[in-house]
Amino acid sequence: MPNGQTTKHERKEVLIEAELGRYPPAFVNRLYTAHIDLPPLNVNSKYRIVLDLMNPHEEDVVFEKAVPNCGCSSVSFERKGFLAGTSTKVIVLLDTPKARYSDGFQVQIPFYSYYSAQQPVGEILLNVALQGNLALPNKKLVFEIFSHDQAVTVPFRYSAPVAINQIEVALSEGLENAVETEIIEADKGVGQLRLRVVDENEDFERLVGSLVLRDQQLEIEAGCAILLIQRPPVVVSPSELRFRKAIPKGEGEVDQNLRTASFLLRINKSVSTENNRIVVADLIRCFHDGRRLSLNSKRLGNSGVFRGEISVQQHVLKGGSEVLEWEVFTDDGRRYSVETFFTLED
């Protein structure tokens, strides 16, 4: 009868009692066999299968070696033989696949006698039925964060008997106190893990760690490394604007106190809405020490990139801070702010 428990080696143990049977006379090369149906096993799990195999026949079955046909398993025997009328323990260490590609597979363990190293005298066939699945898209996930209220979504797949309300999230030390998590069901067999940086980590540059999704009841889990990088949602170039004396654009004198600086402004191309539509800038403003500056800007086509020029009197910038504050409104109704430095030409 099968029985399941966890060993100190972190392998789930399955106990099976079975008998060594005979092949029909037509199978002259293989005399003995044991066909065993294992109880359903979880994917991405390690098992120690103990077969208590009885030899009910009147003759001993002696062999020298046994080699499984599956690289996911290894086998050892209590002794190299099945003595007549007695049982022998066979230990099979089996690692099930990380994802469920089919309902099951078969492990074939032929055993060879001293006199027939090429032709097996018998075999053990293990029919493995798989249950459950829990899979993340990649072993490493990288996300860029542009605003503090932005949530990133990690999709995952699962299948019965894994239930979405049984799935728990475990975060490594680098993430457990830095992000909040929420699991939602997006579709049948598809879930989403949402990560949101908590308030105390608003000014982070990068958060590195790992996450594990786990069904505690079935002891099925899936894990990956994760990297959260903070990027500015708005990019202004050059990063340090240079205010120079205005250049005349025709006849007439130029105000000697007038200073101008050219710029390009765009929304980081990775910023998107929840339905993955690319976001573009719709309106921009620029301030210095709370005073709004005059902008002459033009959006380049539908790209959301603004090219423009700031015109300002020298005395407005002189003696104050060396920082410009930009306010940007996007076409999806969001507001972003960013700061840049500047230098002032006398």
C-alpha cells in the first residue's frame, strides 16, 4: 500500500508492496517483471520510492546490475537477487519534471545477470502519473519601476490539484520587507502575482532577491530571481541644460539679459498602461524656484518627444538654485515630475 512522508533528505517517501511476476513463455529473453502503478506524484518534486518486492517463485533470481532508462532516476537494491519466497527492498530515487508536459511517463529498470551483460533477464516498470503544476515564465525576471504607485505583474500557470487560494508567496530577505504582494486569478489555470514597492522604499535604486510560489498542502513550488530597477519616467536631455546668450534670428538687437537653453523631453519608452499601451507626454511645464518659465516647444509627430527652448531673463536664474523642476502630463492622465540641473552663462 502506498504511503507518503518526507524524509530528512527532503525527499517524499512512497512505500509500495508488489510481486515479481513472470513474462509469458514467448518472451524468452526476459523472464521476470514487475509492473507497478505509482500513486499520483507532484511535479517538480523529489521522491524516494521504496519497493518491497516479493519473489513468489520457487527459484532465486540473481542479477549483477540494474540501469534505469531515465536520467531522472537512480536505483539501489537491498541485495543483488530476489530469493525464492522472500522479499527484497528496491530503492528508486526519482525527480519529477519541473513542469507538467503530459499526464505521466514510464521508468524502465532492466536488471542483468552475471551471464548476460547485454540482455536483461527481467525488468521493473514504474508507471508515473503526474498531478499539479506551478510554473513561472522565466528563471530571472527584471522590471523597471517608474512611479511609486506602479505595480508590476508576474504571470504564472497552475493546474489541479493546485488551487489558487492555496498558493503562498515567499520572498527572500532583499524583498520581503520592501514589496507588497497580491495574487489574483486572471484566467482558468493562469494567475498573476502583483508586486508593489512599499512606502518606506520610495527612493530605492534597485531591489534584488528571489520569490517562490508554493502550494504548502501539495508541497509544489516554483521560484525565480527578481530584480526591480527604479527608472525616471521622464527623461530630459541634456541632463544639465546650458543657458547661453540668445542668438539673433534676424535683423534687430537682442536683449543682452536674455538666456536660452534647448532641450529634448520624452517619456521613458518602457512606461506603459496596464493594457501595455505605450504612454506619451501630452503637456509639459518647467519651473525654477516655483516660478514658471517660458517654453517654446513642439511635439515631434506622435512620438511624444518634445523638442523646445526655454527663454528666461538672466536675473531670474541668477542667485537661486541650480535646479529646474519639470511637470509632465501624459496622454493617459498621469502626472510625473523630474528635476534637472543647469548652468548659466554670464
